[in-house]
Amino acid sequence: MTAVSSSNLIDALRQEAFALGFDAMGVAPAELPEQASRNLEAYLDAGHHGTMEWMATTRERRRHPRALWPDARSVIALALSYSPEQPPLADLERRSMANLSVYARRRDYHDVIKPKLKRLARWLLAEAGGEVKVFVDTAPVMEKPLAALAGIGWQGKHTNLLARDLGNWVFLGFVFTTLSLPADTPAAAHCGRCRACLDVCPTDAFPAPYRLDARRCISYLTIEHKGPIPRPLRAAIGNRVFGCDDCLAVCPWNKFARSAREAKLRARDPLNKPSLAFLAAQSEAEFRAFFSGTPVKRIGHARFLRNILIALGNSLEPRALPSVEAALDHESALVRGAAVWALSRLDRARFLAEKRQRQGTETDPGVLSEWAEEELPA
């Protein structure tokens, strides 16, 4: 393949990717710089992956794309925007409502992106031959370093990928190919002195810029972590019941973010602000039906109930007591333990509310919450 025909192929490939709905495309060699491997080793050695043992067991294949597929020569990186219609941080103030991560309020992105990747891969095969494999968060691929190497964006201080014209609300997918394609220029970082993403983290999950300790990350705790959430971190979780978007939401580069063009990646209205009490009352069958087709379903009903109960305890609303008390006899010890903690928070909040009422002082729920948190232990 000549340089001219390669260039023409890339232009046509990019047009095809955009026609499929992708918002950015770049090409990288199927080989990561050694720094990416060293960063991975440091992350694992520090234990920052928590209980995600699959990261450690696949480290050798994760280091380099060719360790995953020796015949690969180039990697085509694709990005798809899922920028929210409304700023998500305001939802944190609605204590009686469940706050789901923006990406979880819509259809599971794996189901949306993978068919697009397969169509693009088939187009490439028809036009240029070779062999292809597609990946979207289902294999040991170092996605963010690869996307940065392909010029789509850079890894910010919050470790997520962000781009000047997309912000950081992006899903990533990859087409590995045996073709040797001309690579794009890696993206330069443009975070400067900004540390908004680091400072906003409610659980101090960033020990340093560009370093994330998953063991303190709310996304990890509410999604990946299978056991009880550590007691010192429970109060900081607030009403976040599946993931956390704080570090993404405050990034200044989001002012250039594009709204999601893909209709399947637009938020489902019932998932925007469901009440905690409504979710707590769901049976397992109702949970599976309500969250059908979304990422939430994969963590299972018991883990999700654990998260709901933590949020109910953080609501500091005594009217939430019936929802919590109903979970005290749940078959799962994980759920029962979260219910006991939530009950202790709400009982204390009710005592404080009654005390203030006897004193004839303000009992507005918002004021109570601010006042109670000064006296309530985490």
C-alpha cells in the first residue's frame, strides 16, 4: 500500500467512522510506550486497583497491544460522546433521590458501540483486506493511553481521557488490524495548573495528579467493590448509588463538549431522578426490569440495595426509616449490614429533629441536614 493510498484510506475510514456516529477517530501503532507499562506496574504495586484482581492477572497482556494479539500492527481508536443534557452536580443536592452516574442513565454503551465497531471493521476488510478484532472495554486493553497515542485526547489529572473539542464525556472503542496504517500525532496535554477534578473528589481518591486510588473512588466502591463499603467513606458517598461524575463534571474543557448524537445514548427519563424509596422497595425481578439494558443491572440487586441503603442513611430524612427497616431482614448479609448503618444514621437524625422541635427551633430538612451532619458520626 503506497503512502498516497494509505492517506486516502484513512480519510475514507474517518468519513465512515463519522457516518456511523463516532465523534473522533485516530490511529496508533500497536505498541505502547514503556512509560504506560511502568505506570501500570506502579498502579498495581501500590494496590490502587483494590479488589479488581483481573487487572493484576492480565497485566502481561495489558502492557502492550501485541501481547493481546501478536499479529496486530495498527490500532484504530474511536470516541463517542455521551455528554449530559443537564449538569449532573445539581442532583447531589436532592438527598431523597438516587444519583446515577451519567453513563448509567442510558443504554449500556457496550451494546451501542460494539455493533458500530464491527461495521467499521467490515468496511476496512472490504476496502483494504487484512485481519481485524474489535474491543470495547471487554479485554485487557489500556484504552486511555492508546486513545491518547492515537491523538484523540490526553489523560487528565483525574486519569480520564479528555479532548479539546469533546471534553471528557466520551466512550472509547478500538479496532485492531494487521494492516500497517499511518499513525496520528499523539495528543498534547492541556490541563495546565488546573486541579478542579482533584479538589472536587469527595473521598480524596487522588493521592497525586494523574494517580487514582480506586479503593477510595466512589465509582469503584459502588460498582466494582463487592463487600461492605468502608465505614469512613460512607457519608461522603451522599446519594451516589452507581458511580460518581464529580471529577468529570467540573472539567473546564466540557464547555466544548458535544451533546450525544446517538439516540440510544440519551438518558432515559425514569433514570434521571428516581426516588431512593422507590428503588429500595423493588424486588429483584423489578430491579432487573427497571434497569434492563443499562450497566446498573450487572452489579446485581443485593449490591445495588447496599448502595441505596447507604444513600438513605445519608439522606438524614426520618421518613426514610420504613424503607431501611424493611431491609433489616433481607437474605443478604451485605444488605442487612448497610441497613443497620443507615438505621443508626436516621434514628439519630430523627432524635435531633425532635430535639430541635422541642426547642422550638428551625426544623427545615435542609437546615437539619447541615446541622445534623456536624453531630452525626460517619
